[in-house]
Amino acid sequence: MSGGSRRVLVFSGNMLNDIDDEHVVTMEVIEHAVPLSVATGAGGWVRYTWLDHVPKESLTRQVGEVPEELMQRLSTRLFMVIATD
């Protein structure tokens, strides 16, 4: 990812609904597997414990949509990490 750009998955879950409307919660999308990541099925991995919140206006282009099954898996794993911490 050259030029300082990065890929993120925009995540909105009810447990994180106290973020104002100008921001979104994101998870980092990476090219190689690391601990606490989930395969996207499209050659990438989502680091579900690397949450950030960014202004919506800082997002550039949408490159795809995440299948519902993957979002459910991410939500479940994130909840398990939060609940067992």
C-alpha cells in the first residue's frame, strides 16, 4: 500500500454506538495473517482487535462489501475478546 494509503473495514456495531455521526469505527485490512485476524476470502485479513475511529470525510473510495457471514464472525470474535479481557 504505497503513498500512505491504507485499507480499512468500516464497522458499526451496537456495542460501539456512542461515537458521533461524523465518525465511523474501522478495522484494519492487511495482506498477511497475524494473530487475532480473520480471512476475508478475497486474499486479505481483518485485524478485528485494531479498532479505530476516523472522520467519515477522511474515507476515500469504497472497494467492496463484506459478506454478512464475515461480519458475524468478526462481531463474535470481537465480543469474545472484549468479554474475556
